[in-house]
Amino acid sequence: MSDVVHALKNHQPYHEFLIAIDSDGCAFDTMEVKHKECFIPNIIKFWDLQPISKFARDAAEFVNLYSKWRGINRFPALTQTFDLLAAWEAVQKRGVKLPEVPNLRRWIEHETKLGNPVLQKYCDEHPNEADMHLALAWSKAVNVTVSDIVKGGLPPFPFVRECLEKASSNAHMLVCSQTPTEALVREWEEQGIDHFVIGIAGQECGTKAEHIALATEGRYDKQNILMIGDAPGDMKAARANGALFFPVNPGEEDASWQRLLDEGLERFFTHNYAGRYEEALVAEFVKHLPEIPPWKQ
């Protein structure tokens, strides 16, 4: 059991509210640079997609940044990118053989802790499953590239710090992400905002829904739990725990955080959040993240 998981399981609240916060693309403006400069170049390199690099880039950007899949774990995002490419008529005309990853797909289906440590253990136990070893090499390379390119100094979105300060007098807060924990800790510590949260949970600690459950089960009323996120997976994690959801709209992050500061937190703390207010926010959020890619419209 990791230190973070242990801390969350044994968390004893003295506030009646808990707020879980996603990091990449939600609290920090890191999604674009990480995917466009780190993830996608390594996808093209490791999975031999150079002949269709333009299409691979468009498919991966759509999955990770501009669709209902935004914010999902890197491994299912990778297979979803392959699936979009396989169904793309322009790609089919190129006659390029796309990666086949049957073992990776099975692992994604059955494993909840989709991170490098668990994948490394799997590869050690299955030396002949080439797609798993390639997935591990790709994922490790992504982390190296992120460390090299996404250096310190990237601040949180405007109004994030103010929201953390305002909420801290009424709520415990938790970082709830599918980014590797090491990167999360570095980013929150560099900005001096790690002291606001009771824990920083990344992909090695399970799913976002599991993070919230670990920190809240049996200790909070459902109406007193709020998840802040920029992706449908964040809303799904909230709903899995009976929690409320505040969306940070992609492309409108500054305005979203200002709305949370100006009205959302007060509504949450006074039990005037659920119902029409939350429903209106979610309806607006869903419009930002389509399912059909632009090349099919």
C-alpha cells in the first residue's frame, strides 16, 4: 500500500466538506504542452506511425484534448487513438499496418492501477508479450520527455490559488489525477500550493473514483463532496461516489475558476449547489467535448 493510499484511508476529517481536484488541464495549464510536445511525438516514434504522422497527431489530440475522452489514463487513450485511426478512411487508403495490442487491451480492461509500476511488474512476469513491453517503453519515454520539457514555473490557472485559499477554511482538499504521482507532487510543490491538500493521488493509487472513495467513505455526507475537473472522467468519478461536480470548461478555464470563486464555493458550502445550478454547469460543459471527430462531421 502506497503512503498516499494509506493516508487517504486513514484520513480523519475536522471539516465537514471535501473537495477533490484534478490537476492537468484543470488546475494547471499543462494539457496542451504535455500531449502535443511529449505524448504524441512518442506515440509516433514508438508505434511506427511516421507514414501517417499527421493523422496520428490529429487523432491523439482529439482523444486527449478535444473530446469526451479528454483526461483519461494514457493507456486507454493510446488504444482509443489506434481505434480512431483504424476507422479513418484517409488512413485506410495509406495501407499502413496499425499497431495490434491485444495484451494491452486485456490489461486495461482488468487493471485499475494503470501506471508504470504495475505495468513494469506485469512485463517482468510476461517477458514474451511484446506489445506490453513496447507500451512500457513508450510510457517511460513520455515521462522522461515531460520532465525535460515541462519544467518548473508553469503556474496554475488564474483564480486557482484564490479558490484554494477560500475553500481551505471550510473543506479538506485532495488532488485526484491520472498523472504519475511524482509529476503531480513536483508541480504542486513548485507552486507552493501543496500545503492546501491532504494528499496528492496519481495513477499509481488507482482511479479517480477510488481516490475519492478512499478519502471519504463513511466520513462525509455525499452532498458535502465536490469534484472539480475538466473531463467527463472527472464527472464520472464524482457520480460513482454520489458527489457533486464542478466543471472547468476546456478553453474557458480562467472564467470557470472565477465562477467557482465568485459563486460556486459559496453555493457548495451553503447546500445551494445541487439541482438546477449544477445541471446548468454540466449542460454547458458537455457541449465543449464532442464524441464525433471533426473529420467525420
